[in-house]
Amino acid sequence: MKTGIFLSYKGLGANLLHLSYCHQISKKFGPTTLITLNPKLKEVLDKDPNFTDIIYLNKFYKKVSDIINLSNFFKKLNLDNIYIFYPSLRFFCAAKLAGIKNVYNYPFFKKKNLHLVEAAKKFTEKNLGIIECPTESRINVDIDKVNDLKKNDLKKIIIGIGSSGPTTKWGKKNYSSLIKRIKENKNFYFYLLCGPDESNDAEEIIKDVGKECCESLSNKSISEIKNYIYLSDIYIGNDSFGHHISSQMGKPSFVILLDTPRAYTDYSVNQKKIIPQNIDLNKISHDSKLNPNSISVEMVMNEIEKFI
């Protein structure tokens, strides 16, 4: 039986926190077809044997009028089963119209306050008959490519200075200060994880702390970046795709939360949350926009000290 999985999320991190559930479906049915709204997911999972194909869907998912086109898209995949990780009546109807025999989806009209981890866990347990489904999995890499990146024997830290929005960022001045503090007593090498649009921030940090101990990954592809993460010992940074990869590679991952719901850091034992003092974690949302300076360098040092 040919099985498909539909992850209706644009963010790379939101897709990656569903990885364990996708693996459980593949464990039952064999390698599956994975459909996603994120163009970069395939680069992260290019070494994953659980998927026969990873398809980026960039149309047919926004409007009611897309149902027929989405149905035709599904029909071409010749699926017997599809697991839709989203409460969408449109997606359900499109899958049914495509003639897919078994369509599994979240309960309709329950998008508000959807806890991504809890919803995915319950959905997978219910439809696969699993008790206590694991919430994290493993991300694979090409070890030969990782070994080719080694330039010294220093322990390495991924510093996640980039993110998808300005309200999630701790700030380049804070990261410069943190790197200097770590360097006072420990000899580390730092990789600055950010996108091309944040390369200037990375260069300013490197100029401030010294290029002999630090380099930017702003010009690297996602498939390259995951190898640098694998090579590193720890992640410290903003909520970004980097901590989803590092935590599912078994790395201690310290995530500075300023306006990210806890669900994004609630599924791995390797995820360590750092939040401002006197703030209720359960009340942090995408609208919180907490002051980055409400988390001091000293607070971060206290959290990471025993891991470095």
C-alpha cells in the first residue's frame, strides 16, 4: 500500500518537529511520500531512508477553489493512505475526491490554540494504535562530508543568530558578548548560523570576537549546515530550524524564547528553554515580543555552564 503524509506547515522548524510521527508511519507502511509546504525540508532529509520522495507543494492549498486542483495533484500520487497533519476540511475533501481509500486528518475547525506536538502525538497514537509515541527522532547525515569539514580539534558551538523574524532575535551585541564570555575560560570554535540577509550581522560579530575562532554559515545551503550542526557539540541561539536539527541529533540545544510558543521546544529532551525572569512560559506566544535584553548574558551563561 502506498502511503503519503501531508505536513501543512511553511516553517522548516514546524515541519521538523513532526519528524518522529512521520517515521512512525513509515515504520508501519514502509517508506512514504512526504508532502510539505516548505522548500527546504528535502535538504534536511535527503539522507533519510523513510521517504521515497519529498514533494514541495507551492500551490493548491490556500483557497476553497483549490480543492479540485489539489485533488488532481493527490490523484497523480496514486496513494492508498494519506495522513494529514492539519485540521483542514479542504485537504480532506481533496483527498477523498482523489479516490484515496484511507484519509486520516485532524478534527476539523480546531486550529485555534493548536499545540503542534500534542496534536501530532495524539493523532499518530490514535491512527496507528501506538501507546506513548516518541516525540523526537534522528536526522541523518553523510559522515564523510562531516569529516571533511573538520579544521581543528576544538569543541564547537553553533550560535543561532538568525531566525525567521526580528522579534525572535536576541541580537548581535548579546551574541558577541556571550562568545567573549565563553572564550574567557574555554577554548571553542563558533559557527554563526544565519541566512544571507543576516550576513552583515555575522560579519560584525566576527570582527568583534576574532575571525580565528568564528565563522559565518550565511552562504551555506541547508544540506551543508546540517553537517556543521552534526560536527558541533552544542546549540545556543534563537528559535530557528537549527535547534530542531541539533536537538534531533542528540545535541544540547539552548533556545532563547522571546515570542515563540513552548510547543516548538517541547518535544526533545535535548531542548533547553531560556526565558526572561518572571515570565510565564505558557503565556509566551507569537505576539509576546519580549525585550531581548530581558535575557542577560549572565542568565545564558548560568544555563550553559555545565554543558561547556
